[in-house]
Amino acid sequence: MKIETRAVHAGRRPEGGSRDVVPAIHLSTTFHKAEDGSLPGGYLYGRPNNPNRESLELALASLEEGVAALAFSSGSAATLAVFQALAPGDHVIAAEDAYYGTPILLRTVMANWGLKHTLVNMQDLGAVERAITPATRLIWTETPSNPLLNVTDLRAIVVLAKKCGAMVACDNTWATPLFQLPLQLGVDVVMHSVTKYLSGHSDVTVGALVFKDKGPWLEKIGGIQREGGGVPSPFECWLTLRGLQTFPYRVRAHAENAHRVAEFLSSQPKSKIEAVHYPGLPSHPGHKLAAAQMSGFGGMMSIQVKGSQAEAFKLIAGLRLFSHATSLGSTHSLIEHRASVEGANTRSPANLLRLSIGLEHPDDLIEDLEQALKQL
């Protein structure tokens, strides 16, 4: 089935008795046992399993074309579970321009665990290869990256990982399975902040991992999910399944709008906009690679305003339709100054703004940006 069909049908089955077309919300934390102690419904307790979470995991595995998925309480919880599946003394190579919360987990929580890590420029394959040690067990990628939208060659990273016996993980939050299927490129596990495009309405906080193969890694991380209990609530799973039904159409519209906005911003004089980071533009250094491993360029971009942080905030203040808020992937267009959010260890330039292009009409978004730019 095509992805649009799977988004509507995968993981959903008629409810017993009522035969609901729309799945019910199963809020119960415990389930009836048979007289012999068996579980006729297949469920024991809400932490290890729940009907709504099981449906969501089946749907996510289908969308990413994986064999299984595990849902977590957030994208960070999903990321942490991957790191926790490694052993003290193991080594992780991660992208230096990854979502800023990922290096924080490596520097703080996992450093106390004894996990070693090296942050590298993932676009420099030589740098990745030089960072590999005998203890390297995982290469963590993110493409396009947040917020600089650098593009990583996933096939090439997989080749390097296979040489040293390491696993490869990919944060696919920005590209989504509509535009990029890392498992089909050889990646072992995909991470999603489902909060973003997959849910799509800024009303749930959910993360997920989708696996290429069944085996020890899936079993170990599954144990961390079940025993650690960092799982989403039944209602969040239900809301996410609701949002998934329109996901392919929403994300396609996000990308179409973003391309229009990126073209407009790239046409502005350098005295206003120094740079536009969007892989859909032919001028982007990763454009050819993105076109080769993606079927679309997504709804995210970042821009560098001429000047410093003050000019960046002035542009934000002049906007009327863009909401000045964190996160991304919602129906609303959002804009944010990342350096002030990320703090002292930020890699974001002081004049950089991250834009999540929503589902408003692109002409209205362009008009809003145009009038705000006139105020600079």
C-alpha cells in the first residue's frame, strides 16, 4: 500500500463488541485475567503495553517500513533509550550540529554512565572515519540537521559503520517517512520526535524508535521502554494516530509552502538576509545529496539576518502571522532564535532564525515576511 493508505489504516483494527471505526481510548491501567491467570486480551498493565500504544507502534513501523516500533514519552526519551542500550566504555559518534538536546544527553546523563562520545562534522566523511575507535558502537546521524539543515550522506555513513561493526541511528524528524526512508538506506534504527510532523498539531509529546531488524538491540531497548516506563499515555497515542491520518498530505503542503518561502527569502538583498538554509534551493551545498536520498525537502528552514541577535529579534517582532515559539511541525508557522534557547554551547549563529513553515497560504506568509523585512 502507498503511504497515504497506510497512514489511515496501519495499526487500526475494529474494536471488539462495538466495532468502532475510530479506535477507542483505553485508559485502564490494568486488565482482567482469566481464571487460570492467563491474559485473554493480551494486556497486563499499562506500562508494558496498552492497546492504543500498540496501535501507534504498528502504524509507525509501517510508515517507516520497519519491522517494529517503540513509542516513548518524548523524542529525548527515545534517544536516551538508544544510548542506555550501550555499555559503559562504549563510544558514540554524533553529529556536531544535531538537535542540541542530543549532545546534552551525551555530555551529562550518559557521561556519568561511562559512555564516551565524539561530535563530528557528518558532512566530512573523513572526519567521521578518523573519529572511529575500537570501542565505537553507534553513529548517530540527523539529516537534515537542526537548525542548520546540513545534509548527511546516509549510505556512506552506513558503509563506514559496517567496517567497524557499529550501528547507525538517524533522527528523521525533519524529513519524515514521506520524504526519507533511512532504513531503506541501511540505517539500523530511526528516531522521531513524533510531537512534530507525525502528530502535527502541537498537542502531544511523543517519541518513537523504528527498527530495521528484529534482534538483540530491539529486545534490549524494548526492555528499557517497558521497565523504565518512559511511555506516552493512551490519550497521546490516540491523538497521534488521529494526526497520522492526514500526515502525508499535511507534510506535502508544509514542503510546498516552505519552498515558496525559501525562494522569496533567497531573493532578498544581502543587506537584509545573509543566508537561507533550505536543501530545496539549488544553491544549498547539500542540494544534490538531498535530492538523491530524499523525495522532498521538508517544511523547515533557517535564515541568517544581516547583523546580530538584535536584528534577528527585530525581524521576529515585526511578524504578525508567524508565532514566536519553540518546536516545529505544526499547522502554525513558527519562528525562533535558536542561540538564545540553546545557551552557552550553541552552534547556532547569533543572527540565525529557525522557521517552521505551517499550513497558512504561502502568499500570506510571504507578505508577512516582506512587511517585517521592510522594518529592518
